[in-house]
Amino acid sequence: MARKIRERGTRYQMVKTRISGAQAASLLFLSRMFSLLIAPSGGREGRVGGGLAALAALCSFLFQLALFFPGWLLMKRHPGQNFAEAVTGCLGKLGKLISLLLWALLVLLAGMSAAEFDRFLVSAVYEQAPKMLFALLFLAAAVYGAWLGLEAFGRYAYFGLTIFLVLAVSLCFSLAGDFQAGELFAQTSASVSSFWRTAWEMAAGDAEILCFLLLLPNLRGSAPSGTGSAPVGKRLFFTWNGLYTLAASGFILLTVGVLGGSPSMGHSYPFYTLACAAEGQLFARTDAVHMSMWGVLGLLRCCLLLYCGAVCLRCTATVSSGKNPFMDWVASHRTAVTAIAAFAAAVFLAGSPQGLNAFRAAWGDGIPLILVLAVLPAAALASGALASVKSVKKKKEKPGHEQNL
Amino acid sequence: MGRRNPIGLKKQVEQKLAQYRRQSYFSPGSDVPQDDRLKISLLDNMISLRQQFSNSSDLLNREITVCGLKAQLLACEGMVSLQSLSELLAEPLNGLEGQMSSPMELLDWFRGQAILALDQKEVYTYSQTFQFLMSGFAVILVEGLDTGICFGLQGFNFRSISEPSAEVNVRGSREGFVEPLRINMTMIRRRIKSPKLKFELMTAGSQSRTDICLVYMTDRVSEDFVNQTRLRLQQLPMDVVLESSYLQPFLEKQPYSFFSGVGTTERPDTLCAKVAEGRLAILVDGTPFALILPYLFHENFQTIDDYTHRPVYAAFARLLKYLSFYLTILLPGLYVAVAVHHLELLPHALLRRVMSAEASTPFPLMFEALIIQLIYELMREAGLRLPRPVGHAIGIVGALVIGDAAVSAGLIGSPMVLIVALTAITSFVVPSLYDSVTVLKFLFILAGGFFGLFGVTLGMSALLLNLCSVSVGGVPATSPATPFNPYALRDMFLRAGWRFLGKYVFHIEDVPGSQMGDKRLHGQEDTGEGDQVSNG
């Protein structure tokens, strides 16, 4: 997104908001970690357990890479544009509709993150608290972050990363005594299909790839619009997803080693159970401290999703300079519109466990992500290629036509 | 039913607000008349000046004759040194022999031959005349001349240079800024004897016409940043500027933030250090507090003593300051959150003690924390405004009331008194952030009391987001912590030795995330034309 810088009182200059690659990597990594840490174990039947689960987490990187590739090809073809702009540019009016659908998806994901965190807090920590209260508070803070802009929450991601690393290390130290390596090899007999299914499920909820493609032009070092150079992003993708894969494997190993057996068996929130088992020198228990930390991660995730939602909405509702006042209003209040929609989604999902479960199951299957990250870029690329073939043909026909004349 | 047009609605609201503003406030405007130029006739000039000055008693005028030409000597009462006036102006004028054939000859004499005062200016308008008169200049108006000649003979009384009250140090200079602008300028010039140091005088406030001065190093500062700041000051919608803090909100990107990207200092040595790093300083006449911009958040934790002590102790002191800041804003809130919502976090021995102390008190813990913090703030405010001996008495009464009577009466638990006392001490460790932390600790008590650790975390996140959004001139206030740079480990959380620090010249434009233009003035005359802001 761009912000206006006032210059010499009268003239305005558009300056693109930019964050560094390291900030983006921290942001995406923490956002992804939130999905892992807060994920309930229900519905994980058929997954592999023990050390194999950690191995599956490592192998999930291959799926993430496969999901990233089509989008990256599209971005390479359209340097200086984000994913929604590139799709809109290739597919025309259909592209605008798709941008609107992407906006709806991101809004639902933000609502789902808030609702899931609310459910976690109400079921595991504050059992007496009213429903939806935490979801609304949480989302209000996220809206504030998204309203302050990418630079603000991009910078905040460093603070989040520092606290996360400190707490992760302290968790490892405090649980090191309880770690039993034998548990890692307790479940070694699993079918290949269930292993790869587990790996796919671990990659399937990766909404951060979409966010990354939407943020790409806002990264420092990315190609400016109109140049033919490829956008910077591959290295960033490997950094954040590599870090995530390693961290996820590490957390799963720790959970299996400390709690034993399959991470999905017997605990509603396995990582919370792990945090409950940890004891500190200063505190008798540290679960509340870890829970607070997860709140920071969730906040960053919601900020990211809301901001990316606003980016998609901008592609749909481009400023018409007075021709369509409603569209103008939506374009200039995109963050507010996105926030209102996210509040509505959070209220619905936090109030309806069935709705939340259904949406989580649909999202967890990975089909929406395949549609967004594989089918959509493929269609856009095909449409672009078709258009270029047509234009070449026209060019070829034109000289002949002139000769005939 | 027609669709409601949101743009039309917005316009209606804006019109309503403008109407309300017109009814409630006067918009600041200039008091300069349309016909502002000085006249040829001395009588006309004197009538106009007296009229515009509302015949104020402090405007002194004396008719004199210089070489047969009628003239008026004007000054403001108490602003001009009488000794300088008589020695430097009156005596040479009286001693001037012979007749001048025309007023222009006299003007030429003033221009070319006379050295009546070092600071000599010519004025052509009434507003300029007033500006100089009220700045302590003596002005001579001559019959037949539409030009006034001003002589800098200031002689008003002012506070002598003393140790700065808000930035006390152990080693280093004891000089602090004073109220008159020119004295402050000399203090800076004495420390940076470089021709690249530039002072740029301008006025702010359409009524007060307060002198302000931009201070910068022409070879280090961003030209674009200077232009933007100058423009903001020129467009200042204020009629009276009495203190540098009046300007502060107009220079910030996030004026409603808890934290500012514009710093203040009373110390000339601090100001010189910042200016040498490519920053811009603003001195305001009538206040010893100068503004520095951009100002990074971590600079609130730096003092001049950090650079005079040994690096090990300086680093330790700096970490103490960071700890104090976080303790001040978070400790009461965290205590309330843990004692109300997360008792399982406390070790058993501590839990027993806390519970036994709090069991006997009649109020909920959050309410208790709010009351005691409020009482403390009341006493602090009362002690601050009262004369010192009475202020001490307030402190003693407060200590007795809170520390002893309230606990013995069973109104407040002793752990809470301990927490408030500790918070009170830590809040003074970083004085520049005192006003922010005072409000924040109340907010965190509420967050912790209502929502436990979740509330405190959420509040802290919102606060850090707020801090991360602060920037001045495209320089993020949180830099170099985030965006990160190894400089942070050199002179932010720790303080490296001078052998190491001296090797690398810190430049504000080079901090990570900076979007300041990289064009420098290179000592050329400023044209007022800015360059486009580049993405750093």
C-alpha cells in the first residue's frame, strides 16, 4: 500500500510502504507458528505420530515449495505488482471478482484466528470468561495494528520474534530433564500414505504464502513496476519456511519426547499441555506466560491477514475519481471495511463451534489453498500467454494488411 | 428510497464541524495591516506606529535632530541597554558635525561609515519595525526616509547560565540553556567551531512572533528534511508560541502517540552531539528546552554520563534504565493480573504471603492498586507545585499515610505499597518518559485486572505497535532495534568504548529503515527546493 507524503505544502508524492526482507520473514514465520501452536488435536486421526510426525513436518516443506512455485512464476512475470494486481491485470473483470474472493478468504481467516484463540482461552485458560470477548478484544488490537500499517507491525515482528525465541529456549531448558528419546521411536510403523497425508496437512494451512505474494512489492529490494527483473522473494521464502519447518519439527519432537506417543492423542492442545508441564525458577508454572506469547503471534497473524485483505480490496475497489462514489468510499476506507467484515466473521465463528469446525476442516484440506495458489496463477499465466500470442498474431497480420492495401 | 451517498454525508459532517469551530474559536490570523510599508513622512510613520502599538506605555520614542534632519529614536522599555545606547548610539550621533544635504546621505553614512552597533539592520515595513523593537533593538526613523535603521542594543535581564534542572550529570559541562535565544546560539557555536554549523532564524506565531532558530550541520543534514521542517514551521497554525513543546505536535507523524519522535534537551553539549549526527535542532526564544529531531526511542535512555563513565558501568546503567521503564509501566498491572487471574504462576511460599496480605483488605485488588497509585500521583502533583519546604512536608505526610496508616488500618496490603513505592522510584529513572509511563501504568492495571495476562499482553502489543508507528522525517523511532542493526549492540542496549565508537561515525540517515533523502547541502546556500523522498 502506499502512503502520501506531503511535500512543499501543495504537492503530494506517493511513496510505497516498504519493509525489509528480515522483517517480512519474521512476520510470516511468527504468523505460521501461531497456526501450529494453537491448533487443536481434534480431527487428526490417521496422522503419524512419534518421531515420524517431526519427519513429516520436515517433508511438508516440499509441499509448501510446490504451492509457492506457480504464484512465484506469476510474480516473476509481473514485477512491481502484488498477487491480486497481477491476477486482475491478467483476468480483467474476473480478476476483480477473484480479488474480492481473496479478500473474503483473508477476512474469514482473520476471523478464524481470533475465534480459535478465543476458543483456546475459554476452554484452556479462562474457563469462566464470556465467549467472544477475547476474540473481539484480540481483533480490535489487530485492527489497530493493521490501521497503523505494514511498517508498524513489520517492526513489531522483531519484538515478537525476540520474545518468542527467549520463551522457546526457556521452554526447551525447563523440559530438557523430562525429555525421553525412546518416545520418538515408539511409533515407527505407519503407512507411506498416512505419512504423506500428515505432511500435506501440515502444509495445507499455509495462508502465509498468499500473504507473502501480496506483500512482495512492499519488500525492500523488490523490482519496481515496469522493469523486467524478477522479484526478490525466493530467498525470503526459503528463510521463513525453512525456519518454520525446523521450528515445527523441533516443537513436535519436544512434545513427543516429553508427553509421549502421538502428539494428537490425549491432549486437546498438545503444545499448551507442553507449556503447562514446564516449570521456571521464578514462576511455579509458565503456561500463562506462553499463552500470552501466543497472543502476540496471533495478533501479528491477524494484522497481516487484515492488511493483506485491505490490499485485495483495493484491487477490487479502485478509485473511480467520482464516477462511483461507493467504490471510492470503499477504496479509501478499505481497512475499516475489512475490519468490520473480520469482526462479523469472528463473531460468527466464535459463536458457532460447528461453523468454526467446518471452516477449519475445509481450510485444512488444502483445496482452497490449491485453488488460490496453483489454479489461479496457472489460469492467469495461461490468460497472459494467450493474450501475448494474440498480440503477436495481430502484429504479424498488420504488415500483411498494410501491403494488401 | 435513494442510496445514501457516503461522500455527501462526509461533507455534511465536515461543514457542521467547521460551523462549530467558527462559533467556538478564533482562527489564528495575522495582525499586520494591509498597507505595511513605512512612509516618507516621519509624522505619518509615528502616527501609524503609535496606532498599531495601541499607544502602549512601553514604546519609548524621542525626537532628535541629526545633522539638521529630524529623526525619531524608538525603543521598548526595559529591552535596550541604556549604557550601550548612550555610548554606542547617542554619543556618536551627537558628535556628528556638519549638515547632511539629504536623508539619503544620512542613510549612506549609517550604511557605510558608522559602526554604531555590530548587529545593524534596515527595515522597510511596520511589522519588521515591531519585530526588531520587541526583540530589544533601537530603531531610528528619519524624516524623508521610508527605511528604518535598527541597532542591536539588547539589554534586558535574564536568568544567568546555570546547571540544567532536568538533565543533571555527574561529569561533563554544567552549562544549560537559558531563555534568550541568542545566548543559546553562542553556547552551541562555542562547542562546534565549524563553518558548516548553520543557524537559521525565523519567527513562529502570528501574534507572538517568537524567534525560533533551526540549527544544523550543512554537510550532514538531509536537505529534504530541513525543507520539510522549515515548511511545517512556516505553516504553523498558532498565534502564540511560548514554549518549544507548542511546535512538537506539528513536527511529528503520529501526534497522538504515547511517544514522540521529537526529543528535548536543556544541554548544549547534548544538542551539539545530536546535530553532529546529522539531526536538526530547534531553539525557541523564551525557553531553555531545545527540540531535536529525529529522536530515536532508545535515546530516552541515554545520558551524557553514559559517555563519561567506563563502558562497563555505562552499559549496566543503561540496562537498569530499560528495566526501570518496563517495571514502571508493567509491574502494577502484572501484579494485579497474576494475583487476580493467574495465581498458579506464583511459587507456594510467595503465594501464601501475597494471599495473607491481601485477604484482610476490603477492596478488590485492581481497585486497591488504582486508589493507591492515584493517591501517589496526587501527592506528587501537590509536592511539585508547592514551594520546596511545603513539598517535603507533603512527601512526609504521604509516606506516613500510605506506608503506615493505610496498611495498619487494613485498607491496603503491604505488597501493594511495596509495588507502588518501587514503581514511584523507577518512574524517575527515565525522566523524559515520565508523562507517558504515568498514564500507561493506570491502563495496564485496568488491563491486568479485567483480562489478566492476556490483557497485559494485548495492551503491551498495542503500545509497541503504537511505538513502532512513530517516525520523524522517515526515520523510525524504534530503529536500530527494529529494523535491526548491529549498532543497537554498540550504543543502544550496551555502550561500547570510545576506541570502538570513535571508529564508526553514527549518522541518523543511515539507521535502518530510514527514508530520509540522502542529498546533503554541502555547504551551499539553501534554495528551499526539496528533493523527492527516497526509499532507504
